[in-house]
Amino acid sequence: MFRSDGAHFQKNYNMTAGVELLVKSLNIPGTSDTVELYIFDSAGRETFVEACEKMWGQPSLVCVVFDISSQTTFSSCSHWLERVKAHANGLQLPGVLVGTKADLSERREVESAVAEEWALSQGLGYHETSAKEMENCDAPFLSLAQSFYTMYQDCRQMIQTLTSHPL
């Protein structure tokens, strides 16, 4: 839904089979600035880990996704987060945890409070989304864009401070 700017949910969609790259620009609310996100979708498949890690380089942000109706997908989030953090070279890595398929509440295996608590313990924001119901699909990416924008502004300010006070 994020990729298609909220176009109608397709019942016969193809799940990510390998690794997909999506590039999308987002406007930062309250500014005239935009952030361009490069999103690598690996579909959580171990088969493509090496390819993913080569593409990640040194990530600036992280978005870990699980299905709220599958405890197995939630349990694998720590594994994927650690893999991404291993490429961050010890730098702070802002990000989000996203619980998808919120429309399947009757089949929920992962409670919101549990996922949110885990996300907070990892320094991540938490969002639940439903592509089928077109609910909250942009929120995780807007949060990521805002985090990146804030990091950029902080670095810019630090550079300006350092250059205005020569040694």
C-alpha cells in the first residue's frame, strides 16, 4: 500500500520472492524538505541474507516487520534486528517495528502490548498496519523519514558549530 500510494488492495498480490528495492521520497511535515528512502524488502528469508547484507551497506534506519497473526514471525524479529545492527558499526540505528495484518485481530497471536514493549526495549517505535483495510500504512515510513531528517539536521548543526569555531 505504501508503494502504490494507497491504491486499492489487490487480493491476488505476489509476496516478495527474493529481495526488492523501493525508492520513495517523503515530504517532511512542517518543512519544505523531503527525504528519499531506499527500502530493501528481503521478506525475511534466510536464502537471501547474503544478498541483503551486501545491499544494506551501512544502514541509516531499520524497519522490522512481522505478522500479528504469527508468533513465529515476531520471534524472528530479534534475529533480523541483530543482523542489521551488525552493519551499523556501533552507531545508533533508529527504526520501527511494524505489526502487519492488523485486520486479522481474531487470529492475533502477538498482543500489541508485547510487541510495543519489545520495540521500546530495542529503541524502536511501534506501528500496527493493515494493507487490506488501508490503515496506518504510511505511518512507519513517515516515522523513519522524520528520524532520518532529525539525524541529518543534528549532523548539519554539529558541522556548522565546528566550522564556526576553528581550533
